Amino acid sequence: MQASVLTNLRVVPGIFVRPRSYLCRFASLRSARSGAAPRHIAPMAVPEPATMATAAGPTPSATAAAHASAAATAAPVLPPPLLSVAPMMEWTDVFFRQVARLISRHTWLYTEMVVDKTLLHNPNHDKFLWFPPEQHPVVCQLGGSNPAELAAACTIVARYGYDEINLNCGCPSPKVAGKGCFGASLMMDPQLVADCCAAMAAALREAGSNIPVTVKCRLGVDDVDTYEQLCNFVRTVSGGSPVTHFVVHCRKAILGLDPSDNRSVPPLRRGWAFALRRDFPHLQ
């Protein structure tokens, strides 16, 4: 198993970067509003996002259809996920990702976590999912714990041509893992995660998409924090769904603890990542 391992800065063998500079945030918004063509990228006509709705419900926008068509015809060879910009709420929006792409052509970019219910109840899908084609490779991270709702959300995401859909099983925020009952709390129920991932993959197949489903998780949560329990999580999810790629944050999550403290208080256990590679050589 070659696990993509998340720490603050240093990871083996994959790296997730958590940018904290307000200058980067300002630069992203300034670049988006100025209308100037990005460096090293040919100027392109970017259509205004627009979502159409009918009496039967929301239909894919023209931009979503264009993404899906381009993804189907081009099928570019993607770089290996050795360096990624981690999904961060209120940070990794479409503007920030555009600046990140100017810095690196091969870094994998993640969206902010998109809650499945948001896509099901808000017809303006472009607001949450649209991105310019030059941002590939880009991953859409979904949050949720209901297999049917996650499957329906995947059907919507598939229209936009993302390179991967990632299920959040690592966020310890009280709004997510507490009241939301998803994120890191999902690690307490590996079978539910397997069911969710299986439903997501099945929905993508029915939509004619081959987008892979992946999982981002921690080493454990609260008292569910032994290596044996982590192995059971990986074994159950990979055995009950097509998931073969786990993005692992090498700390456990402590529910009720502030998210920022959850990135420093639980000890780092990078050795567990090497152990997972040893014990699950068929997984990534």
C-alpha cells in the first residue's frame, strides 16, 4: 500500500500542503477580479457559470457539459499524486486553486469539502463545482454519511469532469463530525463508509463515468485509535467498495477538540503509514 500521508508539511511519499498565507488568499481574489490572463497559460474564453432548472429539477449547466465532454475526449495522463494542496474550508476555492496552478503544473488540487445535501437542495451547482479546465488534476471532496445522498451527489459531480471524488472521513470539526455525523466520526463505522463508497462508485458507473472514489481519513478517532482498528477500517472499506486509494492524516482525531488543535495535539505516527504500505501492498 502506497498511502498518501498527510502531516503539516512533511509527508511520505505524498505531500499535502496547507497554505496559511493571507497574501496568497489576497492574490487569488485580486487575480480573479483583474481579468488578466494567467502567466504560462494561454488566454481562454471562460463562460459565465449558469445553471438551468426545469420542473423536473436541476439539469447540468453548459459549463458542466463542456467539462464532461472535454474529459471524455482528452483523457490526459495525470501526474502521480506526490504533492497535493489539502482541502480547506474557505481556502481552496476556485480562485485559490487558480493561483496554486500557476505555481505548479503537477500538484493535485482539492476543492473545499462540499456537503452532499448542498448539491441536492441547491440547484446552483456551478457555484460549488465549476472550475476552469487548466486546473486539472483536481479532486472534489464530498462530505456526508448517507449512501443514497452521496450517490446522488456523485451523479451531479460527474458532470463537471473532476479527476477524482474523495470522501471526507477525517474532519474533526464539531459542525461536521459532531452535529453533521460525518467526517472523522465515520471512522467509527467502517461498514457505513464501505457502503457509502460502493454507492458512490455505482452511481458514477451508471452515469458513464470512470472517476475513482478515494477516502481521506485519520489514524483513528477518540478511543478507536489502535493500529489494528485502523487496519480493520482500511480492510473493510477496500473490501466492501472499489476504493484502492487512502489519503491518511498521520494523527488521530479527538472529537470536541478545536480543528486547529487537532493538527497539533494528537501525536504524529508516521510509522503507521509505512506499516500500512507493508500490510496492504495492493492498495495506494
